[in-house]
Amino acid sequence: MTQSMESFLLSQLSVAWKRTLGPEALAELTLIGARLDSDYPRETIAPPPHLVMRAFEIEPDQVRVIIIGQDPYPGAGMASGLAFSVNRDVSPLPASLKNIRWELQSDLGLNLPPHGDLSAWCSRGVLLLNRHLTTLSGTTGAHQDVGWGAFTSAVVRSIAQSGRPCVVILWGREAQKLAVDCGDLPVVASAHPSPLSARRGFFGSRPFSRTNHILEKAGLAPLDWTLKEGD
């Protein structure tokens, strides 16, 4: 990728996303790209630059559920551009993802494939959005001051203001800062699935069935949370 991050990030948003987000959020995204260009060599950024905006491959009018993560996985080759998800060749799986899979199996009784690729959820309407869309490879939370917090707040706020039905899943304190941006959207909140906090309120929280209950109560189809080897 030879294009600057300042122009590339904006180019990855569809017309529908640009219209939904509005000029202030787009201006913030441009500033973030400029900061990344000036302060961080491209090869140090996780995920790789071409994956930073991957979550926005789903169009705004398709979003039925938002799951908020914190930061991309900092380990080499682990950040995929989708919150909590990894590519199929990643093994062993990150601890937070293992705990999400454990809760998913416990909550819905699903049999899961060995891979940690959650991208099938995106095709069904799940926006897997990290609070901060980049970090330094090998360093957790390195880009918390780049400006991503303001941008992702704007993303959630714009969906809330669109009036379309959507459920927001907030795991952990960093994600729960977005509760003020959710407006009237129903929120499913709990502790973060990391090993440090999973036993303090994530395990047993049943986020997947709770989300489906909210959707069904609104007269909508429940989300298909299954993951398959061939998805």
C-alpha cells in the first residue's frame, strides 16, 4: 500500500458509511490517518494497514448487533481488523477469544470449529468494532491517544441516531464508555472476557441469548451465532 494512511482510511468507507457518520467523524478519521503517518512507521502498526477498516465492510443499514472490543491483538499476525476475531491459521487462540467461545458454547450449546474466525457473524449483521482500531505490533493499547476513541464513539452514536434496530454488546470498562453514545439502543453489558476479568461477570452472562431475546422481543429474527469449519 503506497497511499498515505490519511487518505487511505477515508477511502475504505462506503458512501453509505460516509453519509451515516457525517463530516465531523470523517474529519476525525482524516486526522487519525495523519497522526499515524507522522508518528508510526507503517510496518509497526497492527493490524496491517489494509485491514484497519475491515469492520466497515458491513454496510450501516445491515448492522443488527455491535460488539465492542478494546484494541487489536498486538501479537504478530493476530490482529485481523475485526474485534476479537483472528484469521483461521492462528493457533493457539488468544485467551479472550477462548473465553468468548466457552461462553458461546455454554449459552447456546453450539459445537464450534477449532478456528477463531468470527467473520461469519459480520455477514449476518454483526459489527465487530474495536474501541481503538490500531496499536503498535507487540504493544497493547499503544494508540489510545491517536483519536480512535472519538471516532468509534461517533460510529455508535450515528447508528443509534439512525433509528434502525440494533443491540450493542459492551464487554469491559473501556467498551462501556460507549454506553452514553448508545441512545435508546438496548445494551448487553458485562465484564471483559480476558482471563483477568472473565470470572468476575463475563462467564455466565449469556450475552448471545440475551441479544437474541431482545431482537425477538422487538419482532425481529434472532441472530445466527453458529460458526462452522467452512464459514
